[in-house]
Amino acid sequence: MRRPYPLHIHISTLFLALIVGVCAVLAGIGYRLSSSLLQSSAAGLTSRISQETLLEMRLLIDPAQMATRLLSQQSVSRAGSLAQRLQSLRFLRLALDSSPALSSLYVGYDDGDFFLLGRIGHGSADESARAPSAARYVVQSIERTTPVARGVFMYFDDELRLLRQDDRPDYAATYDPRQRPWFTQARNAAGLVETPPYLFFSSRRVGTTLAHIADGGRAVVAADILLHTLGEALARQKVTPATAIAMVNGEGRVLAYEEARRMVLTPAADGERASLARLDELGVPALGPVLDTVRNMQGRQTAMLAVSAAGQEWRASVDRLLLESPVELYIVTAIPEEELLAGALRLVRHSALATLLVLLLTVPLTWGLAQAVSRSLGSLAGEAEAIRHFEFARPIVLDSSIKEVSELAQTMDGMKRTIRRFVDISQAVAAEQDFDRLLPQLLADTLKTAGAGAAILYLAEDDELQPAAALQHAGQAGAAGLATVGIGRSGPLLGAALAARAARSGRLLADDHAALGLKGTEWLQFRYGIAVPLLNRSTELVGAMMLFGNSETDAGRLSFVKALSASAAVSLESKALIKAQKDLFAAFIQLIAAAIDAKSPYTGGHCARVPELTRMLADAACAANSGPYRDFDLSQDDREALHVAAWLHDCGKVTTPEYVVDKATKLESIHDRIHEVRMRFEVLKRDAEIACLRAVAGGEEAAVAESRLLAAWQQLDDDFAFVARCNEGGESMAEDDVERLRTIAARTWLRTLDDRLGIAREERLRKESGEAAALPVAEPLLADKPEHLVPRRQQDRFPENNRWGFRMRIPELLYNRGEIHNLSVGRGTLTDEERYKINEHIIQTLMMLSQLPFPKHLRQVPEIAGGHHEKMDGSGYPRQLRRDQMSPLARMMAIADIFEALTAIDRPYKTGKTLSAALAIMLRMQQEQHIDGELFALFLRAGVHLEYARKFMQPEQIDSVDVDALLAGLEPPPATV
């Protein structure tokens, strides 16, 4: 879809586009002409560089050639000893100084002798370091005419005065000129021999060697020429600052470059020789891609190519140096297009500046003319922008001489008012969270916006429309006297709207009043109506709206009511769904709490009373106008989070086995194992009776045997009675009782049946960890057997740094069902393992709630629900939180949970404490920093304890409480570090 623009933009753009187009064409033509000229100039420049380089090489090589030819005629080529050769030293120096590129002059003899004059500093770095500081020349000599070959290095200053002489036997042993390529090539050639440029072994510099057979043919004279000055000469030939120039051979090896250090590749390993870098090894991105072109020249004199490197475009050329030598040498040049075409780009910039100047002069004039034409449209565009930003404060007032613009302004003003009303209604509906308050508000907004005198809102239920809200413009409201309307018999007007699934307006008939059940003058006074069916996203009927008035409805108002009704229907559906989901969620959590309470008779009603008591304490905190909670307040979302947390605070108990929670005796598990112990005592009593009868049968006096039997029976009865008392549990167990229990346990009874038959798989696996005893077997009366130890699975543990922050000590075993171990429990009936299993419910609560995808306003539910067993001093569980680490709501729930547990009357194992006794216990807990003192004081001052007692406690539990005395006994909260 084409995007519209203001008129003055079109006018201005037309003129500016024309100016820019003309200037761009002129700049383009200038750029093409200048760039073509500069590229032709660049080709000429590269040719000039090649010629300059060739001249530079001739200036280096020609003097060296002359010196070599002269030296071949000099007497040093015929001298037979070092002393004779030194007589030509001054001549050699003059020849050496004739060209700065000459590195050394030397003579190799047929008998293997060698004589060289070289400059200090042109050799290797090690050799230069050996030379005296004043030395300028070095003579290297090898004499093989002596019995032992002699190698000598002699150092001379500028005046050829001998500074030092070193004997070098190793030099004579390792170097033989007759084996060097320059010697053999010169002996086989009629004239001067010139080697291709190469990397000198000692100095690691690039050079070439000239050689000529001496007069008489007994020796070969040679000269080494360094080409390093060619790199400097190439640098002087650069066309632009970034131009890259190199001289290479046919293989692409670099012989000259402005940075000589780049030309030599360091050996990768000991023993390897340094080598010349190729173009792609030089480290210059623009020259690397030219390597293939150099290798494929095949006799061509020049080649041009475009190269992309280092984020730039380059113009590269390869030109062959026309030397007399058969060796092919090339000059490679790379120039960045940005610099090469700098002149053309400068022209483009100048053209752009000229265009910009023209635009700056033209824009104000063009803009002024366009604004004069389109000022009115611009004002309307501003009003449209205000509408887009929902700014409806001021009306649209525009005086324009253009008729169409004035009509458009009037239409936009009406649209602005309509949108404002629609937005106001939508915002009001969206802001209302209470579904029951939403219906009258929605009806009132529609009534006001549509200009009606009265309205009724119906909600669809099955095949009927139930009146939900009614309102009149005069202020009377109420739907109590309105009748339910059947969808199939809703009257002419509403029936037509429901059938068409669209709003309808018209005159109200007597049948309409009758079908809607409208009676009284407050309804019968209206003669016209609008019937609006409310459809949800699935086009299902969710309700209907009837608007009443005394004037006929126009098409515009009807269209607005249609649009408003569609929005109202969606809002109704959304709010109804949200309300239904909240109701379902509330019922679901109460269902869970009820199931937990129903699971054990010991906790009946606990999950229902704790939320009520927590709410009471929270309301007291919100109502406080002094003290630490004077600024405390809860939003509706906070209250919902507290409500959910309170109902779910013990949801983890669904994972706690009933036989652990309900364990009334020490030996009770699924059943009370005291019955098994009693049967063992019965067996012992039978064994004693059988022994008595056998003794009498064997001739013993019956009276003596029976007396012994009665004594044994009495002892067994006493022992069993003691074991049974131990099984009942208590506040403590004396050490003497534990010792007697162990003494009784040591008695044995005879088992003749296999105890591994007919048992569960898990118990069988535990028994199989040990060897089965041969039957019959004497077993202790009470025992802690290996099969009594139920191991804890790895998934029942959690690491020390677990993500929930649990810090409870986990027993090694899941259960220890040993008989002596259980009967020896000092307090109550639970072992450490079973007490942990009960306390573990809060761990399960936190884990279960943490996995639920609570909405944002309920994300603190796990923290609130999981903290009611924490203590203010950090000794609670499961995370050992301190007071300052807990939210006020979590501390409130801890108080509610304790108070409800102390006063509950539905616990079979205890009676509910009186009000004063429960508060005395809680005072002691506060003094021990187990509960929050500030909240406990609020609990007492606000009378929350009395309010709860009157609602949930028995009258006999509600006794007199001295609140002032309790408050005086409170310990101050610990200082926060």
C-alpha cells in the first residue's frame, strides 16, 4: 500500500528531485571523464616506474661490470700468494668504491686459493660483530699451496692500515671457490656471467653476482652487488601514499621492496636456510592476489588487473623489466582506487557541495510556497497525529478557504469525539477487576455514550437471558424486578437482533414490553429502543443489551453502538473467564487443603483455619496506625497471594506417609509391630510350659516344676508389660529402662520357619544382603536387623548448595525400623528418620509450589507458604532463615500456624489448649526468638487472638488473658547486622 505524504512534501520533493537529478548527471559525467583520465595516467605511471627501476638497476650493475672486467686483467688474478695479492689491495678498494652497490670483489684460483675484499657491514651480523670498531674493510684469504690450508681474515681501516689479523682454519676447510656456481659458470663462458638475483647466505640480503674468467684462464674474478637500494628507489616511485611496489622474479619471489625485513622468511627450524618471501608471504594484502598473474606472464610485457584486499579496491599491474639478462624480472604495482581516483572523487564532492548550496538556496523558497498551499492540510495532519497519540483535550477548529479541507476538519472533529468516548469506555472496562462491579459500569458508560434514557444488560445462560444490571438516566438502578427472557420469545425488536446476530433499532411495541416484562411508567415512557446481541470471539451469544429512548436512532449512533457492543462482549467474556479461572483455582487449592486435612484425623480443619487466622493478622497490620506496622498495607494482589499461600502452606503433606504422621506407638508402621513381639513372648511361655511338662514326665516333682513355670511366666509377663509401656512413648526414657530393654532383647526364641517366604520384594532384597541362617535358629526376642534399615535413595537427597536453599540435616537412612532402635526413642514415638520425614513436608511444599507457573502477582506464594517453620534466630527449617530474611507475610503465617496447632481440638492425641495457655507458650517461643515479637505484640493488641477464639475455639477454652503482662514479657527483636 502506497504511503501518503503531505502536499507541501510532494511539491518540495518535486523541485528538489529535479535539482538533485541535474546535479547528479553533471557530477556523474565529470566523475567518469576524470576517472578514465586518472586510470590512463596510472597505466603510464606504472610504465614509468618500470623504466626508472630498470635505469636504477643499470646504474648499479654497469659500474660493477666494469670493475669486474678490469679486475680480470689485473695482476691479482695471477698472484700466487697472499703477500702478492695484498699488493693489489688499493686497486681493489678503488674498484669497490666505484659503486655503492658493490658488496665485495674476490678472485678464485684453479688451485683452490681464494682472495676477497669486502665492506664491513655487508656481511653477516656475526661477522660484523667480530670486526674491530674502526674496521671498514675485510680481506678473506685461503691459501692451499702450504702444507696445511690456511684461512685468514684481515681487518683494515679507511687508510688500509691493518687493524687485526685472525687465522680461520675452519674457513679454509669449509669453503672452496672451485665448487661455487659463479666459478664454474665463468669457466664455461666466454664473457661476463651474471647470476639471477638471490638471497645472500651470510648477509640475508638480495643481490646478484658478476663473474669473469681472468686473463690467462687460471682464475675467475667476481663481484657481489646488493640490490637493497632498489627498494628505496621503488619507494620513491610511489604514486600515492598507500601504493605498494615490489620487484619479483618469475616465481613471484620478492627481490626488492621498501621494507627489506619483509622480504626474508625466517627459517622454521634449525639447520634450514632463510628464503625470499613470495608476494603472498610479504604481508601486503594488495600484492598477494597478483602472484598467479606473475607466474602466468608467459612472455607478456605487461598485465593489468583489479584486486580486492583489506576492505579496498586496488588497481594492480605487472610490468616486465627489459634487461639483457635472460632472467625474467617484473615490477608489481598496486594502487588503491580511493587514492587513484581521488581527483575524480574530489570533483564529485565539489559537485555535491555545489548541489547542496543550490538546495540550501532553493529549499526555503520551495518550502515557503508549498506551505502556503498546504498549511491547512498540515493543521489537519497535526490533529490526526494528536488523535494517534490519544490526545482529545481540544476540539478541531480550522478556518480554510478550501471547501474540501473544511469538510474534512468537521468530519475529523466528530471522529475525535467518538474515539474519545470509545477509549474512555474501554479503559474503564479494562481497569475494573471485579466482575460484579463491571456490569453496572459497562452499562452506565454505554447509556451515557449512546445518549439513551435507560438500559438493561442480560447475560445468556442456556436458552434464557438473565437480567444482570439495569440503569436509567435519572439515576434509578436495579434488575431485581425484571423478568428472565427466553431467547425464542424475546419480542419483535430483541428477537430480530438475536436472529440476525446484529444490532437493530426501531419503535417499541406492546409485545416488546410484554416479552421483556417491563412494567411501570419508568419503562413504558420510552418509545424507541436499540437491541444489541453480545457475541464472544466464537460468535456465541454471551448476553444482550437493550437501550431505551424517546427519539429514533440514526445510522451513525447505531454503528457506534455496534462497535461498542463488540468490545463490551469481548470484555465480558474475558472478565468472566478470568473470574471463572480464579474461582476454579480457589476451589482447587481448597480441595487440596481439604484432602490433606481428610487424609489424617490429626490435622482435620488445620488447612482451612490457618488462612483465616493469617488474614485476621494481616488485616490488623493494615489497620495499625502506630508502631512498626503503621505504614504496612496490602494490595488486592498481595491479599490474593497471602490467601493462596495460606491454603497451600501444607500441600507437601500429600507426600508424607499416613503411618508416619499417625504413628501412635514406637513400633507402629503400617501396623503396630507390638503384636509380633507379643507373639514371641507367647512362644516363650509355651516353651516354658512344654519344658515343665517334660520335666514332670521325666520324674521331677510336679510342684517344683510348676513353681518354676509360674515364675517364668510371671517374668515374661512383667517383661512384656515393660516392653508394651516403652512402646507407648512419653516425654522421656530413663537410661535404666533402656538397659532393661536391651537385657530383655537378648533373650532368644526358636524360629523354625523360613522368614524369607511370602514377603515383599524390597524386604527380600534387604534380607538377601546377608546369609540365611540354618533352621531352626535361635533369635533374640527384640532385634535391630539389617532388613530393618531402609536406605535413602539418591534422589531423596539434595546438595548443600541446592537451588532452594534447604539447610536441613538429612538422616543417612530413609527409615530405621529396628525394634530396639524404635523402642529406645527417648521422647515421643518418632525416630530421627521419621521426624525428618514429617518435617520434610515443608521441603515438598516449597518444591511443589516453586514448579507451578504462578502469575507475576503470585510469585511470592512459595516464599510465604514455605516459611512457617522458620524461626527468627535462624534455627528453624528448611532454610534456617533469620527474621530479616523473611517477608512479614511469612512471619504472620508462622504465628498463625503455631496458634492454630496449640488451640485445635480435633487432634486425637491431645486436647486443645486454653487461650491463656497457648499464648503463654507462644510468649516463651518469642523469648527464645522463635516467632516475631512485633507481630506477636500486634496479634495481642489488635485482639486477633480473641476474634479467632470466638469463631473457632470452644467456649471452655476461652479464659482470661492478661495482655499487658504478656506484652511486658516480650523480648526486643535482635539488631539487624
